[in-house]
Amino acid sequence: MDARRSTRTLLAGLAAAALLAGSAGAASAADASPSAKPAAKSAHDGARALCKREPKIDKRIDRALDRLDAGKARRGSLARLQQRVDNAKKAGHTEIATFLQGRLDHRESLKKTLEQRQKDLSGVKTWCEKNDDGKKDSGK
């Protein structure tokens, strides 16, 4: 009889928690309705912090691209991974070759992403130079 009572108590507690979670979700959905006024324009978009970190971010992207573009002797390079794929195919290890090819495809897409970020970051650097490293209010 005690097991039934504790099970009923547990179920009742779970039901109450579900009701509370549902009402909290409905309240937050009501706050996010389209008719709600947007928040006041905030000048705190993180520009200062981004301008401060830009050199470090640029250095990190350069390091990653250098590694990807390195030769077969460098771990993490596209050439080394391509060599591993070729070796697996020569040895007849199709499952290994397929797995490594997936990694190679991902790494090639990563290179494209990093190159795009590098271009975007150069725009950020230009903006930071024109706006005193984000200290100026760009809205005025």
C-alpha cells in the first residue's frame, strides 16, 4: 500500500510540475507576441569587446588556415588526411576510407568557413579603426 501511495504522490507531483511549466510557457509566449513593443535601442552590441579581441581572433584563424594548408607531414592538414584516404583505398579498407573521406569533406568545409570569417573580420577591423575601437556611438 505504501508503494501505491508513493507512486500516486509522484504522479501528482509530475502533473503539477507539468501544469506549472505549461502556464509559464504560455506566459512567456504572451510576452513575445508581435504586438509587444520592441526593447529600446541598445548601444551594447559588444562592439568594444569584439574590437579588442579582433587581433587574437585573426591570429587564431591564420593559425588554423596555416595548419589546414600545410603539407603531408603536418597533423591536421588537408594533404595529410587526403593521403590517409588514398592509403585506405589502396589497402582496400573501404569503411575506413569512407570514414576518413567524411572527415576530409568536413575539414574542407571548415576551411571555406574560416576563409569567409577572415574576410568578415577584415571588415570588422576596418569598422573598429573608423570608430575608435567601438568607443564612438555609431548611431549618431
